[in-house]
Amino acid sequence: MKQKRLIYLLAFLMIVTTEIFANNISKSTKFKEKVDKMNLVGKKLLGKVGSICYETNSSDFSVGAEIFLKINIKQEYITITEKEVETTTDKGNDYIKNTYGNEQKFFYKIKDNKIIIDYKNNKSLYNYELVSLEFKNEKIIGQIKGHSGKDKEVVFWEDLTSIYDKALEAKIEKFEYKDKTYGHVFIRTKIIDDNIFFSTGTKTPPCETIKYNPYKKFSYTQQKTYIILHFTSAQKAEKGYKLLLLYVKDRKLFGNVKMPNGNIKKVQFMAQ
């Protein structure tokens, strides 16, 4: 009799364990489906959450800073890093200083088609706290709680440095030789950490390769879907082709190039 009871007890425990295991799998699968449906997993986002202005004694000297949150969305958790971009303009020079906070990891849940950040076990180190993320009016909107305690909505954009992490190239001009053959001018650019590099080169017949000049280094900032290059006064005075900005349109990358004659030309960049 005792043996039968033991067998029944073991069978009951197996059924209960199986149901719990199945329920956990079901919950995990449903959560994954919800996250995938939002189409945010794997995306790296950037949102401007605040700014600081400093008073200076000279009209030729200005200092200001913008505060961003950099977000990396994983399958079950999200990482958040605060980035402060200080821009100092002095005598025609733009100096950019980037300061990063410590990357923090938080778990999240999906509720009412929103990503809700869980701060129960890990409080934010920053003055600006990301409360939630959602798609709203075809934009990614983050609910931010500032140091004043008030909530505000911030638009988050894809971090362009994470999308275009390869060298990019564009044809910017065609020219004709006296013998009626044609050559082309190309520009290439790449982003490494907080610097952007570009160089120009020519392709002339009969050679099929492009002879590029050495890369030149510049600082940049991202505003919405634009990467804006910053120049020193010496760089501004240099003649030749200048890459002014990069931007995304219809999931394609374009750039504005200042030509030697002063005109601005729009070109499309392709990964090399």
C-alpha cells in the first residue's frame, strides 16, 4: 500500500513539475513574441534628455553641453549609458568633449505595448531616468523622469554610429581630360568612437582603383538623424572637398559635401 502511495505521489509531482515547466516556457515564448513584435530588440538608440548653458564674458567664446541617454535593447534586458557632449566655440574653433557615465543593465517588461524599465533591484545612477519606451506617431518615444521629479517625453533616434560601422564611399564629381577621357572624384568616410574621418581620391583611366589621400580626423555630434561635423578655424580655411554632414533618408545614407567652388552637393554613400 505504501509503495502504491509513493508511486502516486511521484506521478503527481511529475505532472505538477511538467505543468510548471510548460507554463514557464509559454510565458517566456509570449514575452519574446511581444518584444519581437515591437521591433526594438537589437537597436541602439540615442535621445537628448537635457542641456546645460554656461555664461561667458566674450561673444567669441561659448560653452554648452547636451545630455543624452544611449540605449541598447537586448532580448530580456536593456543597457543605459549617460553621455554628456560639451561643445566649446572659441575663435572659430569647435572643441567637442564627450563624457560617458557607467553603463547600467536593467530588466524590463512589456505592458500596453510599452517597454517598462524595472528599477527594483538596481537604481539609476543618473539625474535622468528612463521610465518606458514605446512607438508613438511613428516615432520611438521615451518617458523620462528628470531630477525635478517631472516626467517628459523624449524622441529616441537610432544611433547612426551603430548602423554604419563600416567605411563608406560616394562618387562626388566627374571631370574630363583633354583626350576626352573621364575621371571621377570619390570621398570615403568612417566613424571610430568619437571621431569621424574622411578623405578624397580620384579614379582615372585606365586604372580601376581609387587613389585616396590620407584620412583627416574631425569631431562630430549626432542630432536626430544627422551626424554633423565640427571644424577648427584652420580646417574651415582649407580648400578642397569638405564633408559637412551625414543623414538617413528612406533607410539610405546621404551626405552633404562642400565642393571647391563653394556649392553644396548631396551624395549617397555605400558600404565598401
